[in-house]
Amino acid sequence: MSKSVKINGVTYESVPEIDIPLSTGEGSAKFYDTSGASGAAGDVLSGKTFFGVSGPMTGSMPNNSAVTGTLAKKADVYTVPAGYHNGGGKVGISTTEQAKIIEGNIRAGVSILGVAGKSTVVDTSISTGGASASTIVAGSSAYVNGTLVSGALTLVKVTQDSSTKVLSIA
């Protein structure tokens, strides 16, 4: 990325920059070989000037500063806008939805975003004991296959076998 430069009939090979003293005697003007420049207007902030192969150019990248966003639904996706970000932006779950992610709202054995379900929150659609209204004492209720069932059992008879000491409930 250097050029050959001819000054006063002398050729200088592979010159990456030229530093020419100013006519006032103070300071100098520097010129760089930009033939290898690969930057484009979209790579530089809007309103900022840079020098490319064809000379001075103005950037067009938007300055988004600190972009923030929230997710309120399971399927939500936040699309980060093109442009510069200062690193201070944040995307998170909305506070309304965060308030719902608590132990008491999550079934036992399930964890959502690091919050484990409460042991007393169970899936009532699963019946493992064969309970029915006739086996639930009147005045009590239980969930059977996801449905709240009120007890109808009013009489309980308990007997004991004298030889094996086994209780029978009828």
C-alpha cells in the first residue's frame, strides 16, 4: 500500500506517506497512500469525515447510542438496529412479565428462567389414585383428571380381622 513518488526527477519507491513542510515554516502537511482503503460511508458515523481512495467522504452509519428494548411474550424477538451502539443498551423481559415468573406460578419439577416450580403446584390432569366422588368424604374435594370433584362419601365402615390385624374400609 505504498506508491512510487517522483520529486525533482528522482523516483522514490514504496512511499506510504509524504510529509511536506508548510510555507509558513511551522508544521507540515501529511499525505497518505489511501489506495488500500476498504472503509465505506456506512462504516463511519454519520456526519464524520474520513479519507478514502477518492478523497474525503462523509460517514452515514447511524449513532444509536444506548438502545434498549423489552420482551413481553415468549415468541418476542428484539432486532438490534444497524449502526453504532455505545455498549450501554439493554434488552430484557418486561417488568410485568418478570412479576409473573415466581415459584407459585410454576408447576413442580419445572424451571423457567432459573425459577424452580413450587412443590405444591401440581398437574391436576393426572389421576393416579382412581379417586371419585364416592371415595372422597362429603364436605371435602379433590382434583381428579383436572376437574374439581366434591366428595359424596357419607358412611365409612371400618372392620378388623382378628387373626391378621388387617383393617378393611367399606
